[in-house]
Amino acid sequence: MLTKVFAPAKVNLTLHVTGQRRDGYHLLDSLVAFADVGDRVSLRAADALSLEVTGPMAAGVPADETNLVWRAAALFDVPVAITLSKHLPAAAGIGGGSSDAAATLFAMADLTGDKVLPEGATDLGADVRVCLMRQAARMQGIGEQVAPIAGLPPLPAVLANPGVDVPTPAVFKALTDKSGKPMARKLPKWPGVKGAIDWIASQRNDLEPPAIATAPVISDVLADLAALPGARLARMSGSGATCFALFDTRDAADAAAARLAEAHPEWWVTPATLT
Ligand SMILES: C[C@@](CO)(OP(=O)(O)O)[C@H](O)COP(=O)(O)OP(=O)(O)OC[C@H]1O[C@@H](n2ccc(N)nc2=O)[C@H](O)[C@@H]1O
Ligand SMILES: Nc1ncnc2c1ncn2[C@@H]1O[C@H](COP(=O)(O)OP(=O)(O)O)[C@@H](O)[C@H]1O
């Protein structure tokens, strides 16, 4: 039996860094949503664990035991042959590895019938827990506290990545002020797409300045996204370098994505709906 699971891109609509723990990990307050674009994990029972990485964004992604997909599957007793089809850029702030790991955990649970996640599952990465949720959520702590958020309307978006790898630890290291203000304790009720975008625009991604210091091309991506017709907001996701713009309608996002892709054929550009 072949089990297939979609691994959506994670987008940090907001990312406030509110403190740092003694072990170096940072305290976050983030509104996270998921895109209708992503990777695909498929697996079947086999004699030994194996991984093949395919797809348009496979270049440079490890196909060995360092891949989070491999590590997630290895937590189970059943050996499987896995195919990971990469459509998302790696090391890009959209949780590719974490989302792939979460999808693998779902696929393995489906295959084995296990109802409880194996020990170590959520230690695979700080974003794995939110990626297991697969719906808009508020993420706090270092990523271990996740609560679903109701009432966020589907948000039309363009995602763009200039092709530079931005390692997450380097960006956190370059952050100077680690005590940003959190989001309001109670998130507002958003009156539709326009109201939600207005509110998101009033929040921040505190990792933008250190990521731009690490990879200055990110400021070009933000400027080009902000200049697209109909763009209401441009912001970076996670620790970068992927940035997103939000639009009032999916038609506007589709047209803007086509325009940006034409201007920058060397960038990864896609329209998406975030939920
Ligand atoms: C920044 C965020 C925001 O959603 O996203 P990405 O940019 O990775 O997509 C995440 O917190 C990243 O999650 P993830 O990529 O799973 O992180 P991990 O592999 O656990 O950690 C990579 C490194 O990031 C730093 N790190 C991560 C999370 C956190 N709350 N504080 C940190 O300081 C640590 O240096 C850690 O060694
Ligand atoms: N399934 C995977 N997909 C992409 N990268 C992976 C995967 N598993 C492990 N990695 C490694 O993790 C690093 C971070 O990738 P990723 O999780 O996509 O980034 P981010 O944490 O910025 O969202 C990559 O450089 C890559 O070497």
C-alpha cells in the first residue's frame, strides 16, 4: 500500500521574538498559516528504510539519515521506502524540513495504525509541532506551544525566494534585540480579508533585519513584492529568505505572481492561498 501525504509550506504571518532561554533558544510569538503549495511524501512498507528525493527543488536536499523525513520514519519500527518530492526551496523559512517531517509522521501513523506519536517526534525541529496542526495557529514558547486560530480568512498571497540559503541559527545569532513586544494576548476577530491584512501589517517579523544583514537580497525581494499591483503587505517568513505579499483576491495574487516571475526568472515565485 502506498501512503501519500501533502506537506504544505508554513508561513509565519507574524514572528515576534520576545526573549531567549538559557539554552540559547528564542521565545517566539507567531501567527502561522499554511499554503496550498508544498512537498509530497509517499511511502510504502519495505525491507529496509530508504529515501529518494525527487521533484523540481530536490537539488542539494540530503537523501540520507540527515533528512528530517528519514529521521521521522526511523522513529517507527516499520521500515519503509520513502519518496520525497520537493517543490519548496530548502533552508528558506517556510518549514520545508519540518513540514516534510510532520507529513512523514502522519503517513507512518496511517501505515502502522499507531495512534500515539513516537517519542522524539516533536524534537525533530521547533516547527514540527505547528506543522502537525496544518491549520492557522498561534505558536509560542520556542515553538512547543501551539493553539489553533479560528476566524482567519483564506489569504491570497505571492511567495518569493531569491535562491539564497539562509541558515536559521545564523539569523537568530545576528538578532540584536531579543525582547520584542508579543502580539496582543487576545487576537482580534478579523472582519474579512482586508481587515486581517490590515492587522497583520500592524505586526512584525523581528528576524527581518538580521536576515537582511545576512542576505541583503532579501530587501530587494521585499521591495519588489511591495511594488506589485494590489500588494497590501510584504514581509519575510520565518528566518528567510522566502518573503510573501498579501492581496485582497486570488486573481490579484495570480496576476502579481506571473509578473514577478517574469521579472525574476531566477527566483522561486508562486501564488498561494494561506489558511
Ligand atoms: C524561525 C522559525 C519560525 O517558525 O522558522 P524557519 O525559519 O526555520 O522556517 C522556527 O522557529 C525554526 O524552526 P526549525 O527550523 O524547526 O528550528 P530548529 O531546527 O529546531 O532550530 C534551528 C536553530 O534555530 C535556532 N532557534 C530555533 C527556534 C527557536 N525558537 N529559537 C532558536 O534560537 C537555534 O539556533 C536552533 O539550533
Ligand atoms: N526534508 C527536508 N527538506 C529540506 N531540507 C531538509 C530536509 N531535511 C533536512 N533538511 C536540511 O535542513 C536544512 C533546513 O531546511 P528547511 O527545514 O527547509 O529550512 P527552514 O528551517 O528555514 O524552514 C536544509 O539546509 C537541509 O540540509
